[in-house]
Amino acid sequence: MPLRVVVDAENGISPWRQVHDQIIHAITTGSLPRDARLPPIRQLSRDLGLASGTIARVYRELEAAGWVATARAKGTTVTGPADRPDPATLLHRAAAEYARHSRGLGATPDATVDAVRVALANLDAPVQ
Amino acid sequence: MQSTSAAAVAFAIGPAVAGLILLIVLWPNEKQGVRLLAKWGVPNPAADQVPVAVRYLRRRRFLYPWLFVGIPLIPRADDVLGGRGFGSIVFVALFGGLIAELLAQRSPRQSRKEALLAPRGVLDFAPLWTLILNILAIGAAVASFAVQGQWPAAAVVLGAAAVSWLVVFLSVRRPAAGDPDVDLALRTRSARVALGLSVGTTGTLGLEVGAPPAFFAVLATTCAFIAIVGPPAKPRTTTTAAH
């Protein structure tokens, strides 16, 4: 199944952040293997209805963090960081991202933690 | 001058009525959407895949009658395109495809948008042999017309080729329509039909100008047309770009 990236303009997270996080998630989970080519900036920006500068920023940030590399002939390819983060690091990174988003929404620390508990409970709940 | 315009309008009224009747008769429904998807690689389309294909067909067929009426109103169009024969139908389909692909370049309006995380190119939708066959057919036709001094016909063939390549380019460029399987099917159809139609113009013009050996030219271009517009042999479930 081809890997897709989804941008929802109404979910409160900036579009560049959504694209950025989904690409990192795809790389860390192995859905985007090493040397996989990413679409050109123009293609992705047209498909998602975003400015090409937005996607350029995503690629720039990913490149700065060592997730991808851009070469003239090959375009942008997945490199992955030299030492791929372990699950604990990924968990902390996701938690930090969630905490940032929660604070952006004005939620209290208790409400933030409660939301995680509810989400975990929903994961464990039997499917109706 | 006025009488020429009046004649052109009068000449267009009959086909306009015929075009509208055709539009009503051929207006695509779900059944045709299912057939299109099945033909182009989605053998058992789901209920949410069919409307995308129907919209794709409607966008094209809506344009055909207007083009059929409008093209003859262009000065000397009938002389160049060869009257109201099969050739004009080929041109209508080609220009209809071009306008439909231009309209499809607009970004979808919904707030949730999806894109494949893989580069796509012309060869994902039109295999190399279809491009080579197209170039060979166009090149042979232009050379043949040039040798006979049929420069307008040569120009029309080149123009049709340019339009078809533009359609291929636009079909690769446009935002995705539907899920990846439907998107692949529709892009493939657009690209291959456009390439086939430009080859078809060489045959129809060969007949119109009576170029010897017209019979073999028409036979060869008909074979090339059928080969190019034929859908892929095996149904596919994934896109080439994903490999």
C-alpha cells in the first residue's frame, strides 16, 4: 500500500508540522525505508494544496535533523539519523510534542495527563 | 464576411443538436464508472471509488458537444482538420481531454487533503513503449506530409502531438483524485488515451489528404492507436510510484 501523508487544515496543528511529523513517523516505523525517495517539493505542495515554501521548510528541517538528504540528481531521499532513536527516545519525543500541543490549546497539566489516560483506555476497549 | 459567419453558425447548429443528444445518451452513470475502473486496473471498485470515475468521465463528456460545435467556428478549421469526419471526433476528444486536465489542476477544496509520499513521473502512467510508438508515428507522419508538401497537415499532426504530450504532463502534475488505485487508473487512462489520439490524427489526416500509401498508414496508425489506448494487461493493486 503506498504511503500517504494527510493534512487536515482544521485540526489545529500547522500544516508543515503535520507533514513533518508524519514523515518522521514513517521513517521511524520503517514505512519509509532508507534510500526511499520523497516526492519533489512542487508535487507534494500541489497535492496537499500548500505553498511550496511550506514543504521546502519541512524538507529543510528534516535535512537539518539528519532524516533526509537532498542531492541534485536523486532528489530528496531518506537517510535516517546515524543512530536511529530507540523506542524510549521516540516516546519522549512524542510526549514532548503532545505536551506542546496541549499547552497550545490551553489545557492544564492534569487535563493533559487525563486525556492520555482516556486515549489509552480507548485503545484497550473492545471494538464495538 | 457576414455570410461566411452565418454559414459557419448554420453549419454548427446541426452538430450542436446532435452533440446535445449524444451528451444526454452518453451522460456517464455509475455503471460506466465501474466499467472504466475495471478496464483500467481496479477490477472490483468500491462504492466510494465509483463517483470519482463518474466525475472524471462527466468532466470530459460535458465538453464534447461544445467543442464539436465550437471547433468549426474557428476560421479555416474545417480545411485543416478535415471537415466533420472521424478526424474531428479525434480532435474533440483530444481537446476535451486537455481542458478536463487543465480543470483538474485546481487544488481540491476540502480541508483534509492526502498525497502519496513517492515521486511520480510520466513513465508511471505511460510505459516507455507507448511514448516511443507515439514519437515514431508522429515522426513518420510529419516526414510523409513534408515530402508531399502537405505542410498544414504536418503542422496539425505536430499540434496534436503537442496537445497530447501536454495532457500527459498535466495528468502527472494534477493533484490526486480518489484513493491511490483510482488515481493511478485515471491518470493512466488520461495519458494513454491522449497519446493514442495524437497517433489517431495521423491516420485520419492521411485519409483526408489522400496521401499514398494511405491504406498502410491508416492500418499502422490504427494498430498503434489500439495498442496505446489499450489498458494494462494485468489488473494492478499498487502504484508503480510506491515500489
